[in-house]
Amino acid sequence: MCALAWLCSVASAQPSATPPIDPPPTDPPTPDAPPTAPPTRGSDDPSTTDYRDVLADPPPARAASDGDPPTATARAGAYHDSDQTTVWRLLGNIAQTYGQFELSAGLGVDAVTSASVDVRSSPALSKVDTVTSASGRSSTSGGTMTDTRYQGTFGAGWKGSDGRAVSLTSAVAKETDYASVSGGINGSFDVLDRTTTILGGVTLTDNWVSSVIDTTIHRKMFATAWSAGVARVLTPDDAIRVRYDGKLSAGYLASPYRNVRFGDWTASLGTQQITFMNTIGSVGGLPEHEPESRLSSAVVAEWVHSLALGIGLHPEVRVSHDSWSVDSLTAGIDLRVARPGWRLQTGYRFYTQSAANFFSDKYIQDSAMYPYYTSDKELGRQVGHLGQIDLSFVAIEPDTVGDSRLLLNLQLDAVHYSYPGFVLLPSRDSFFVSAGLSWEH
């Protein structure tokens, strides 16, 4: 049995209609903008169950005691970008199958050091001796913020031999000034001789936001996300999937650290502090003020095509719109190759979005003239390019059928984003590299 089932299906030229079932996101809300942190699996990414062979005979049912050996993955990675942010990441997860049931658990740790535009433009964070770390240490130099993020996940799933599947997911995340708890349920079932899959899911996330600068700030944000779609096997070499994703966020959606300056200001971009001049009102500006609800909708279309035995293409497109008038388009294509001793996935994604209806590169008038204002570049216009390569090599082959084998995983992501009109950061380049080991059977 192959743990990375999409590789097995590509190798056998049998794509599948089964959707990904991933842990719910727990990051602070940026529903349509690309992440500024290291990449994690998102709702558009394939999972290990994405392309199983739906045309094959169903596997025989096994007793609950006939559990497979556990599978596990351990990864270490590093992220750095031109906005002076560095993240060291450790990830680990383990899964155990018992007949038609599976249990999984994971733990991730991110150690973040940032002197980004948001940090250096904050009146408080850019000062010396600001307490910015989970351990309570004081920064010895202004304009730098450090923190550690912990996230734990747990999942339980059931897969029937007739093409039905249900999974429960949960996640807990904690930082110095942010915490979240989430849970979700996903399901799918096959119809029409298992050539068509109906899928759907719901995730609920509760977020707590505070500030290391102002201890009086204690805000909440609640998010509900849902997804529904259909996938269809067209030929032995082709499958398509169309999905609708929705998300409603309500509560505190701003950042307690971002301030907005008013007037036709100018800025001096220092390495520790950004100095503003010619502002209307206080040179420190006002804390950003954003609407406290946001509804987003997205349509995703994917195609899986087998070029030859062990070689497949996966193009996809995603179009989204939200109640803040942010429209975005993501288009990408992946090439996947499976060989007995190695596996390759490489691809490219293009991203573009319009600005929110209340976003401005500069708020020229007095603050009283604007109901909402923000300095979040992720709410402005963006154009992004992402390239990725992921390699896996078999390090230790199993001695007998049913034994585990050891894989070495290497990943490299390179990203370029441009922010037209955003004075403080016209563009950002980032790189993420990781290496890890996987045990599978």
C-alpha cells in the first residue's frame, strides 16, 4: 500500500475524484491574500488521498485489529524574505490506520524574527526595550519583534470500501498575542460506479487577539468556512474537480500593531524605524480600523491528466470575491513524476488581486473623513509569482511486503510579490527550504 496515493494513481494512469481532507487553518484572517509566512498546506493543495484509483476494485474490508504500521513525517525548514522576516520551522506528524479507520496527530513550531514594514512603522514596536517575545525578554534594539508559534492538530477518519469517507479535524495554535481553536468535519461519497464524487465540509475557528504593547487589548474573531464540490473521472487518464469555498469572519479583523498616517506624508525607511513626516495629526498615526465582518467566496476548478505511466499534470484556477471588494485570481500548474526510487512535484502559480474598497496607499485627508482605514499591504493591489520543487528519494527500501520504508524529502519555494503603489514596500521576495524524513508502508 502506498501512503502517497496520488503518486500511485498517476503511476497507474488512474486519477481520482476524491477531495483533500486537511487540518483546518488557524492563522489570523487573511482569507484571499497569499501568506507572508512560510507555506503551509491550504485548501487548494493536494493531499495524500487526492488521487486514489477510483476505477480499481474496492479493497477488501479488514478487521479493526489488522492495523497497518504507523506512518510518520518529520520536517525542518527555514523561511526568509526581503521584508526582513526569518522563520525557523519544525513539523512532525504521525498517522495510524486500523482497518477502515485512521487517527493522526501533528505538532508544528515556528520561531519568528521580524523587522518588517509593519514592525518598523509601529510607534511602539520600533522603540528600544519593547517586550516582544513569549519568554518576556526585552528587545535590545528597536524595530525587531520575535515570537514563537505552536500548533497542534488531531484528526480521525473513516473510509468505507464503497467510496464513502468522513473525517473530523481539530487544531490549536498559540502565540504570545494570539490563540485559536478550530474543528471541522469533511465528507465525501462516490456515485455512478465510483466515477463521480460529491464532497463537502465545514470548519469553525475561534480566535483570541491581544497585544504585547497594550495589555488592555483582548479581542475575538470567529470564522466559519465551508466547501462543497463535485469531482468526475472523465477517462482513464483524466479527472476534473469543481469546488465552491466560502468563509465568513466576524469580530476583530485588524492588527493591534499597524498604525495609519494621514496626509500627503513622506517617509524615511530606516533599518530599525520608519520615520514619517508631513502628516496630518499625530506623526504616530492612529490604529488601523477595519470592518468587523468579511464574507468571501471562491470557485476552484482543477484538472488531473496522466501524460504517461508515472507522469501527470495538475492545472488549476481559483477565482474569488469578498464583501470588501477584493477580487483575486490564482492560476497554477504542477508536474508530478513517480519512479520506483524517487518522486518529483514541481510547479508554478500566478496570483493577482484588486484592493479592498477602503484601502488607500495614502489617506490624504483628515482621519474623520474615512470610516475605515488600514496600512495592511495585503489588502492592496498585488501580483505574485511562486515556483516550487519537491523531491522525495527512497533512502531505505522495505525488506518484505508490509514493512515501512524511509523517504528523504527536500522542498524549495521561491516567491515574488509586487505591491503597486505601496510606498513602504513596493515588492517582496521570499524563499522557503525544508528537509525531512517520512516513514511509510
